Amino acid sequence: MEYAIYATVGLLSGLCFYYLARYQIQVRSIYDTENKGQRINNIGYRIAWMVVPAVLFVGIALKEFDYWQTVRYMLIILMAINVAGIDMLIRRIPNALLLGMLLLQICNIVITSGGLDVFMDTFFNSFMGLIIAYVIFVIPGFFKLRIGAGDVKYSAVIGFMLGLQGYVEAMAVMGFTIFIYYLFLKITRRGNLKTAAPMAPFLSGGVLVSLFFPLIY
């Protein structure tokens, strides 16, 4: 019964964030010169936007978190899905979602810190994660390797949200999935290493894996 409730909440909240994604794509239509964002109106996207949170919410139920961590994980999942989906469709990452993730982590630090010392240590770890994550994604630009500003900001937010250890794991997962993606392109002859690809889906995948399977913490 509990799992069914979590799955239902995932379906309904996923549907709400699907409509949010449609709105966020609509207000950025000026950047969508090829109207690729219209693909979100296909029933398949709506189903995916609902089913993925439902499955992951059941995973939250299996973790048996307290109330706050349950809510936090749900919100991270929903925002990460929207960031990935919107970037995949129109190559844009809404700043509002990134700000939401930042504020969520600040709330988490405040709520889970038992005292000033713990708060300062946790905040410092998150802040260092943000700085290092930002620098890592800025460096390729000096070698004429183009990385979008949205991807740089998303990387920094992930560093702040997961801290140094979590960020390392997220990047390892991202690197592995990108390798599999380009290996698939090469085998199917649909592209090569120079083929452009949205980064947010890989980044979001790294976030979700590091949340559910923290190996470095």
C-alpha cells in the first residue's frame, strides 16, 4: 500500500512538472528555432514524465527516509528530470530550476545541522563543491571545447547540492554514460566524438545515481 501511494504521488507530481516543463519551453520559444520543443506535446513524453518519478519515488519508499529527506529527494528528482528533459528538447536549462536546487540544499543544511559547527562544515563542503564543479566545467573553454553556460551553472549547483564527494561520484557516472552514448553512436554510425549532445541528461543521471547509491560518502 505504501509503495502504491508513493507511485501515485510520483505520477501526479510528474504530471505537474510536465506542464511546468511545457511552460518553460514555451517562454523560451525564441531560442527554439527548429521547433523541437513541440515534441514535448507527444503522449510519449507525458507518459515518461509521469512514469520516471513514479518509479524513483518507490525507490525513495524503499530507502525509508524521514519526512524531510523524503520531500527533498522527491523535489530533486522532479527538478532534475525537468532540467534534463528541457535541455534535451531545446538545449536550454531554466535558471529557476537551478535556483530551486540551490535553495533546497540551503534548507537541507539548516534543517539537518545540529549546531553551528556542523552547519559551517556542511556549508563549507557544499561551497567548495560549487567552486570546484564550476571550475571543472569552465576549464574546457580555454581549450576551445564549447560547454554551454547552462551546463556550467548546472554543474556548479550539483557540486553545491552533493558536496565534493557526491560530485565526484556524479561526474564518474556522467563520464561513463557519455562514453556508452558515444560508443553507441559509433557502432550505429550515427555520429562520433564531435557530435553535439545535451549535457544535462547525463548530469541529472549522475545526480540521481549518487543520491540513491552513495559510494563515496
